[in-house]
Amino acid sequence: MSKSAVSAVALATSTVASPVLHPVPLDTPILRGDLTIETLQLRKPGSGELRGLSLVELGQLKVDALIKILPRITIPPITDAEAANLDPADLLACGAEIGSFLLQKSKRTDVPA
């Protein structure tokens, strides 16, 4: 790789903002072997991570759409099976955060414009 290409890559990676994480405490923790996940951190998905999903279905908090997007945006990452087995109250809490990601800042009430 040329020196200019290396500089371009360094510049591109240094200007990317770190994601803002939204914590979602779980009523029913996820048990994975010896690990207990009590809180999921959700990050705003990029457009590419929304491939194969309907924005309308995400906005309507459709269960299938939420189960598909959660493994793509959770920290720690959860599996498809873990997303499908979430307590309904926890799935709704995650869905509320995801729904807020779909709104422009000027339309949200929790973020100053």
C-alpha cells in the first residue's frame, strides 16, 4: 500500500465518531454458560445493517424485525437465538430504543436539536 493510501485510511478511521451506546437493562438476564448479561448496549445501526429489514416494520416494533436487528447492534453481541428468546418486556424496551434511532434529532423529544 502506498504512503498516500495509508494516510487516507488513517484519516478516514480517525474521523469516524465512536458510536453512542444506549443501555437497556434486562428484566430477565441472558444466560450464556457462566456469563450473565444483565444489560445490553444498543448502538444506532448504519444503513447497511438495515439491509433486508423494513423501516416501517422496525418503526412498528414488529417482533421479527427486532429479532433480526438486535444481533447486529448489541454489545455484547447476542445470537439470533438469544434475541428470539428475550423476555417480551426486554424486547419491547430494546424496540423503544431502536425506534428512537429512526427519528431525526429534530423530531425527538429526548435530544436537543
